Amino acid sequence: MREKIKTIQERLEHDAKFQEAVKKIRPEWSFWGIMSIGLFFFLPELITAIWQPELIAWAHLHAITEPVDIVRKMYSMLEEMFRNGVSWVNVGLGVLFLWWAAKSR
């Protein structure tokens, strides 16, 4: 298994198309690159951390008053998501993308 992974890694290291694709998806170390990472990964978690009780109450109110069943289920799932709090996976991905962008300077 290790040898198979090694051969795949060696093939990817020398594949020009793969290297070009990696360069295209790498976030840029610019104002807009950093802002996009911040807005997509950190801002939702910051909002959840600050206004978690209000967001839970809002979702619960809509979950019990919504007449349409599918929308009521959506608000219930949203309420559960807000109860779980900050997504550390999302924060970790944001940190990794910032590190990757800084490394590419």
C-alpha cells in the first residue's frame, strides 16, 4: 500500500497538468485573496460565536411557526447547527488556506 501511494505521489509531482491545476486553485496573497478567505471561513464562525443565543432563538421560532413541513425541517436543522456552535473544522481550513496563500508569496 505504501509503495502504491509513493508511485501515485511521484506521478503527481511530475505531472504538468496537475501542477498547473494546483497553481490555479491556490489562493493569492492579496487583499482580495485574504478577504475572501476571511469572509468565507472566519466571518460565519465569528457571527455564530457572538450571536449564538439569538440565532438559536430565531431558528426555533421559525421552526415552530412555519406552516410548510419542509421549511420547518430546514429551520430545525439550522437550529441544531447553531446549537453545535463554532465549526473548528471551518476555522482550521481557513487557517490552512491562509498559510497556503502566505507560502505562495
